[in-house]
Amino acid sequence: MNVPENLHGPLVFIDLEQSQREYFEALRKFLGVSNSQAFMIAATWGYLGGQTPGDVQRSGKGWARLETFTPANRLEMLALTLGYSSGRSVEDFEGCWRACEGLAKEGMTLLRDELEKPGKFQQRFAARVLEELRRLELPTSDVTIES
Amino acid sequence: LRIDTIEIDNYRQYRHARIQLPARQSGQVAVFIGSNGTGKTNLLNAITWCLHGREFHLTSEEDALPIFNIGPLDAPLPDTAETVVKLRLSLSDGVQAVVTRKAVTVARGDGGWLTSTEDPVVQVRTPEGWPEQDQPTFWIQSNMPDDIRPFFLFDGERLDDLFRHTETLDVRAAVLRIAQVDLLERLQEHLQTMKDEALKEVAAASKHDQLKRAEAELATEKARHLQQRERLESLREQQKVLREEYNRLAERRQSAPDPEKFDRQKALEDDLDQLTKEIYKEEQAFYSWVGQVSPFVFGFRAMEELLARIAKAEEDKMLPPKMQPGYLKQLLSEGVCICGGSLDEGQRDRLEQMLRRIEEANPEASVLSYLEPTALQAKALVANIKKEWEEKTNLIADLRAKEGKVNEELQEISAILRRHEEKEVRDLQRDHDRVNQELQSIASDIALAERDLTEQAKLVEESEEACSVLVRIVGCHDGTRTRFDFVVACLKVVTRTYQGLDRETRERVAAAMESYFLQLLNVIKSGTTYTGVTIDDHYRVRVVHAKSRNATGTLSAGERECLALAFSLALGEVSGFDLPFVIDTPLGRLDENVSEHTSLAIASQAEHRQVVLLMQPAEYSEAVKRTLHEFPLAIYDLKFDSDEQETKVVLRGAE
């Protein structure tokens, strides 16, 4: 995949409150994903939840480093944040990363509610993905989730 | 002989029972119907115990409850209890008799019981009253000998054992018993001794050395013969003990599970464990995959918007089709010129300058052109998620289905094995196999010993013949010689008579057995393939098949039971003993077709003798009921009260 050199940039963090950290860890544990993957889930969950990315203050103690994101993840971050501001330049990577961090923080707040619900989180999460897939109306066969 | 009434006091399930059986004139078949544990077998046991002092049909005397009725569950057991069983009998000559047997049981103090069974009391009706017989056991043995009892009072389910092991011995013993040749046997032995003594006298009186040597040789051959016969008898005795042990083990094995089930249980537990781990692993992998792809699904719209932005940039001619920075970068990395040739230094410099200028002139277009292939790939990834999802969830569903099946089988096996100790079951199987092997080995030892004995008998015969010839040649005292000749002549007659009776009885039993067997089987498919039954000189029973002289070894358990039943019916017919048939679970292992015909064969015996059938409700099926109703019946229900631990016998009335 061709990615411009300057698509790299400053570190990406997700600075969570101490009380939110355990949920982030729970998300990682339940889904068996890395920090950066959990960051992406939180960010897209926030995007799906209609959250607006704003500027974020960094403490410098977050977990996700840009280097650990795949090119596809980085593209995803750009796509998520560009959509909110047609005026934002595609070149403004730093702005995009910051906006995405904001989305991820908001997404984590929403995910916390989901994680706290009784029952199996993984199943609810998979059901949500499936629901979204159906909503996208892609030309593929139908599937179900086995409980 | 008929049993008119059975009176039972304090014997096993029966606290007080007085059972009036149908009168001879009625020709009725008595049918007792009761589920497991209601006391069918113990009714049979009560009869054999009263007559012979033993309960032949107990699975294990050691593990049994005390002989007396244990009373209501909430009442304490007594320290001592008396049991009485009384049978009123009618003999074929019109004589009436009462046989009574009592037992006293006392608690041993260690939870066990000590039962002292008294001798029977036999009272025979005379014009003066009911005087007691001086020799009650002899009276019983004369009218219902213990050794022929198994052919009249028996458990249908155990008939199958008769033709499983040592059948030759049983058949020979049974035929000889009913031929009543025991007196002839004794006479034969006596004459043989007399002959030997006479020969000794002749030899002693004679001065002829050759006769003396022949007599000594005969004595040696006879000693060998005796030795071999004793060995054979000892082997047969061992076989009998082994067979009893085998039957006990087989009985226990019937209620025990197959030891292989324990292996299967372990294998299933391992499979289940493995499947559970595999399912967990696949589920975790699935959820992890869902986590990884979810951002592309959730952010799909954003990606589409980005692609739309790229498309618009292209439309606005912001992305030079052939001069896109990506294209230029590719040429540079591959060292290829736009014209297709190799890139020289000068061309490389020019391309690098061009790339820098494009990026400086329109940085956004440059980034967008980089992003397009990645965005298209991300979109394709989402489009393929459903297919991959289906594959992964199907795999998990398949594993779960497999897990369900394994679990189901495991539950079934565990339910069977719950009440059994593995070690106990394996020990039982090992003992069973060992005894079975020993039985086979001893059967072959017996066959060899029989052959040796036959050969030795020939040697004895030859020696005897030689002696006889010499006796005629040598001169001796006339009186001694005459006695010798007389004994020899007598012995010949007795031996001929013995052999004749033996052969005649065997042939009659074989003929009757064949008739019953074919009658029993002619309704089932396999019945048409058997053409006869024979008993050869060695008392081997052979079932003749349309295509084989001997198909006995391949008979099914049900067919073996029919064969054994036919044997019992034949012995009953040929014996001349007018004894009742009392059969417990007569149709035990037989299927419905065979049951119908078997019940017909048994019930038709009611013309000649008393017939008492102890049946399970399942045996008394509609078909059997229809068949039996062709005969006059007296039906009794055995009703067991579990609180009172007592069985009541209720006569339905002649139907």
C-alpha cells in the first residue's frame, strides 16, 4: 500500500480518565485486540454515535502510538475526521489525529455504557457490527450470529 | 402330580398368601402376571424351597434380603421370624399329599441373618387321616426327583445357558435321568465286578501261565481305564464348578455395563474437553476478528465520503492521470522510465524534480491520489466481511453441534455408569473372560480324555476277549467256569438293554425335541431354514440346517432359548413323570412372533400336565393373550404394595 512519508506524524494518544482505563482494558480483553485496534474501535464507535471531534488536550500518557497503526487504520482516521470538516485540509494530519483522539475518547464513554450492560459484551458487539453491515446493504449473503 | 394349593406364610414378598390353582378337570393354564419385583420368581422359589429346601432361582443368596417378609418399611425388623410354605399335591393315582417346610430366621447381630431350614413334613391322605411319612425326603424324591426338577420348574430366561457350555454333559445327564437307567448302571457295575472275580478264580485255578498273564494285563488295562475315568470325572466336576461360576458371573454381567463403556466415557470426556477448548479458541478468534474489522464497518460511510472526495478531485482534473505522485514514485522505486526503458541518472533527477513540483503545487491532490487505492481496498474488505463472517460462525456452529452430540452420548453413558464402579465392572469382565477361557480349555481336555477313555475301553475289551478265549481253552473247575460264563452272558444282556434304553430314550427325546423346535420356529423367517434336530451317540445336539448338518453354533439367543425349551418339553414328554411345568418369564427374550408360538406350544402341554406361567406384563402381549385365550385360563395378578412390602395374589377369574 502506498502511503506518503508525511502521513507519519506526531504521536497519537488516547488520554482517558483513570475510571475509563479499566473499560479500555476490558474492551481489549473481550475482543482480544491491541491498543491501536481498541483505539480504532473506540474512535469509530464514537463516529457512529454521532460524536463531534474537537480539540483534545494531551497529557502525553496515552497508549496508542501512531507507528502501531496500519496504513488502513491511518486512512480510516483521516476519513473519519475529514468528513466533519470539509474545510479541513487533507494535509493537516496533526489536526486529523487530534480530532480522532477526541472521537476515541467520546467513543470510550459510549462503550463504557455498553460494557456495563449485563450479558455477553462480545455477542452484543458482534450483533452491532452485523446490524451495521445490514444497514450498509452490501451485496453479500445473509449471516447470523450463533450464541 | 399337580400342585393344588400353595400356602405361603412370611416368605419374601408374601406375608400370607393362599393360592388355589385350577383343578385338574378344568384343564386351565394358570398365568401369574406381575412386574419386576412383585414376586414371580419367588413364587417359583417358594415351590422349590418347599420341595427341595433350596431357592434355585435367587441371583445371589448371600446378597439377598432375609427369607421372611420384611414387613412395612416403617416397622422395625423382628429378631426372629418363622417362614412356612405348604403345598397341597394331587398325584396321578388320586393320592393327595401335603408337603410343609418351615424355617426359622434369627438376627445375627451384625446386620446379617441366620436361617435354619427344617426338613419337610409330608402327609399323605389315608382313610384314617393325614399321617406323616417316615421318610419325607425320599417320598419327594420319588415323586419329583431333584435332578429332573430343572426340566419342569425353571426360569425361561436362563434356558439359553443350557446350550452355551457343556451341553453334551447336560444332555447326556438329562437323557439318562429320564431313562431311569441308574439301576441298570449299578447292575452292570456289579456284574462287571463279579466277572472280574470269576476270571481271577479261573486264572488262579488254572496252571496256564498265558491266562495268568492275560488276567494280569487285563487288570492293568482296567486300572488304567479306571484312572482315566476318574480323571474324566474330575474334569467334568471341575467343568461343573466352572460352569456354575460362569453362570453366576454371566448373571452379574447382565446387569453390569460393558466395560468398554468406561473407555468410551473417558474418550468422550476428552473429546468434550478438546471441543470446549476449540470452541473457546474459535470464538475468541472470531470476536478478535470482529474487533479488527469493526472500525471499517463503523467508519464505512466516512470512507465512502473520502472516496467521493477523491472522485471529485479527479473530476476536477486535480489529479493528473499519468503524473500522479504515486505513479512517479513507483517509476523511481522500480528504476523504470516513462517510456518503459531503464532509468538513467539524468532521467531519475528529472522525475524527482517533477514529483517535488507536483507535491508543492497541489499537496491535497497528492495525498488523495495516495489514499485512493487504500480506500478502495478498505471498501472491498468490508464487502467481504459477510462471507468471512458466515464461514467463521459456521465453523463455530459445527463445533457446537459436535459438542452437543458428544455431550448427549456422554450423558447417556454416564447415566448408565453412574451406579457402577469401574474396577468392579472390569474385574467382573476379566473373571468372566477367564472362566470362559477355562471352560473352553477344559472342554477340549474333556474331549481328549473322552477319546483316551474310548481307546482304553477298547484295550480293556480286547484284553477281556483274550481272557475269555483263554478261559475257554484252559481247563479249570467246571463250577468256576460255569459261573464265569453265566456272568459274562448276564453282562452282555444288561449292557445290551442299557444301550438299547439309552439309544431309545435319546432317539425319542431327539424326535420330540425336533418336533417342538420346528413347531416353535416355524412362524419366524429363520424357522424355514432349519430342517431337524438330532442327538448323536456322544449326546451332541445338532440343529440341522437346509445347507448344513450342524448350525447349532450360529443360533441366535432367542433360537437357543427355543431349542432349550423344546428340550425341556421333550424331556417332559418322554420322561413319563407327570410333573407340572412352572416356568418363570417363559417368553423372556423372544420376539413377538416367536412368543406367540412358544406360548401356544407351552399352553398345549396343559392337556397332559399342569402348566403354571409366571409372566411379566410385557410378555403378556396382545398376541400372546390372543393365543393363550384359546385355552381355558386362570389369571392371577401379583400386586405389590411397596409401603407394606407385601404382594397380594388376586385371581381375575377364569377367562
